[in-house]
Amino acid sequence: MNTRPDELDAFKTEINLSELMASFGYQVDRRGTSKNSAMMAHPDGDKLVVSCGHDGHWVYFSVRDHADNGTVIDFVQRRTSENLGHVRRRLRDWLRSPTTASAPAPDPQTFVQSLEPITRDLASVRARYESMGPIDGYHRYLVEERRIPRELLALEIFRDRIRVDDRTNAVFPHFTRDGLSGFEIKNANFTGFAKGGTKGLWGSRARETDKRLVIAETAIDALSYAAISGHDRSRLVSVAGELNPHQPELIVSAIRRMPAGSLVITAMDNDEGGDHLGEQMAQAFTRADRDDLELRDDRPALRGTDWNDVLRTAAPPPLSSDQGPGVG
């Protein structure tokens, strides 16, 4: 007979939490689901990010209530208010057979069959990101301090590529091949990155008609470059500073995905950091092995400046805050 700890561990590893959630009325939202995390939505508006850790434990994080998270046991206790003894009996029955006369098995279309393992931290990062709203074409810090044009922020290529969190920070999501990996956080006198996240690439939405790839140090630099040089048929990417070990391959992949005859522009800062990043971008371009593409290094003329410095020098004063919509 299993000991109590053994049984609790079996609940956490052997029960597909996504399937169990489906029996509580949740359904998988494919738009928020990747190969290693699933978005489960309830008709009452509740949304949960579900993942499976490297230890085999299924865990979840609520999008709207950051205190609502944990294992299958926490999920059941939160939704039934049952004590641990009743939860254990319920989960024992589920392990024996998810199908009963009173509760038929959930439709397989309403849950995911399996997920590739990720860290608990990354699952939490994805839940925090899903709780954020769109900027809807305006963010006070970006427009009034950084001088990013509103009409640029409102473009379709930036839809869901800039969000605002509950502290009114501008948030720029980073992606790897496995999906959302973290996010840059920007506001007046503040720059940060998601705790528990990993840098990938921030980028605009790709279009088949794109003929120019702009790679910048930060998302704000990329937006500034687009405001100065134009955005037509352009694909923007940023790395959020010095590269981590995983980013060079992502850059190579981004270059390889460009249509034939495209121009790749490295729009780095004109400083020592920009010098080093420019060299790394040139190496990535060589490794991409695309003889049909052209590489151009384009940096501000004045040493010690970046493309947002150039934009703020050239841009007219923005509208006052009472002439524009509020943040978020």
C-alpha cells in the first residue's frame, strides 16, 4: 500500500491536470497554448496556465489571481473548499477512472493530452504575462518621454507585442522556439526583465512581404529606428542588451526566415557595447549562410548615443497627457 507522501506524489504526477480541469468546466484555449504550457479557460472568465515540471509534477498558475497556484491538490481545494482528506478520496477515484455515471469523461478536445516539461518559474512568467492588457496604441512613457509616435504603436505589426502591467510599465514579450520565455519591462527610470524568465527575441509580427530585418539592442531602440527610417515592409527584432548563450541561434534563425533579397540592418548603439553586439550580429549573419541577403551596420553618428536619443532630438514635443487616452 502506498504511503501518504507516495500517494500525494502520484496525484501530482499521474493525473493530467488539464484533463481534470476540463471536468470542472475549463476548456483549452489553443491561442494561449504551446508545446509546454496550456491555457485553460472557464466560462466565468477564469484563466489558468498549466504546465508539467521536469520533476513530473503538473502545476498551474491563475492569470487573474496570482495567489491561486500550485499542484492538482491546490486546484481541487481552491474550487471545492474540501479538506485534504476529501480531496485525496476524490483524486483516488479519478486515478482509478476519470469516467463515472455522474461525471462522464471530458471531451478530449477540451484539454491537452501531454506537455513537454518546463520550469515552474517559466509557467509563472507566462501566467503573469497573460494577466497584462494591450496598450491599445498609446502608452504615456513610450509616447511622451521616449517620443515613439502613436501611429507607429497602433500598427498591426505590433498587435500584442507591447503590453502594460498593473504598475503601468510597458512590457515587451520575448520568445524562443518554445514560445514565450520572458519580457522586458520599461518605464521612467526603470528597466527590468521578468523574474524567472529568459531572454529570447522581441519582435514585430512577421509578414511575407517583409524585405528588411532590423536588429536593435532594445525594443525601444527598434521602435525608434522604425520611426526615423520607416517601417514599410520591415521586421523589427531586439535582444535586450548583451546576448545570452541561446540568443545567437535565434538571430541566425530570424535571418534565415527573411525572404530572398532582403536587407538585414544591425541598428546598435554607438558605444563599446554596440561595437561588440555588432560583431556578434555579423557572425550570426555569416552563419545564416544566406548569400542572397545584404548586411548593413547602421548606428547613430554621435558616439555614446542610441537610436532613441536620435529620435528624441528630432521628434517634436508630444501631446500633453490630458490630450491623449490613459495608459492601458
